Amino acid sequence: MEKNRQELLREIWGAQDEAYELMVEYDSLPHHYGDAILYQAEGEIIDLIAVHPGVTTTELANILKKTASACSQIVRKLREKGFVEQTRNRENNRIYNLTLTQAGMKIYQEHQAFTQNCQDITFQLLEGFTEEELETHLRVQRKINEAYHGDVKRSRERFTR
């Protein structure tokens, strides 16, 4: 029996919910990067510092769309683990620039390899789909993301009134 449009849309909704729950669980788990064990948020900060040496915690927060306080806590943990160095900006004493230590750069490389492996596995699972099917999925996903952006915007507007 063929599914009608409403049933398909509800299945898409359910699949999105499942994907979200899996991503939340994945992000909450510690991951091994070489000898180090880090959470996804820590790996993400290390990646950004590697790509933007000298970045500030405030700039990280803007890139990640998180609070400066949340980024500051992660940076503090990474400094304590010896992966990040914080140096005072020469032009403005109140600003600290972030760089990776040698150990941090090794973690960055391990995290990149880990991410590449995850992508490789996912891309292998998708080999059976044609480019046209993948393009259709991408168009659908972008529309779903558009709906999520609208939900976020409306929710923010309700709280700022």
C-alpha cells in the first residue's frame, strides 16, 4: 500500500527527530583522539583555534553561536589539559589570543583523521544513491533547515517582547 503525502511527511519528521537524538547522544560521548579523550565541543574548539590561530574566546563564541562564557569554560579545560595557550594581546591588555600547543596540534590532527573516518563511513553507506537522489535530499534538508530557522526566530521573538 502506498503512503500518502502526510504519512511521508510525518516519517520525515520522525527521522529528523531520531537524527537529532543521535547527534545529541554522539556529542555527549567522549571520543578518543590519539591518547586524549575529548568531547565533541572540545574538539570543535581545537579545530577552530588551529584554523584561526590567535582567535579570541569572544570570536569563537561568535563563530559557534554560543555564549562567550560557554566557550571560555571549554578553553579553560583545554588550557588545563595542555592543549591551548592563552597570550595577552599586545595592542589590548584585556584581550587574550588563543593558539594550540604542540600537544593541541597533535589532537587537531587526530580529530581531523577521526572526522575523515566518520565521513568515509557515511559516504560509503550512501554509495547506492544517485547524484540526483542526493541533490533531492539536500534540497529537502535545506527546506527543513529553513523551517528550523523560522522556529528559532519566532521563539526568540517571543522571549524578547
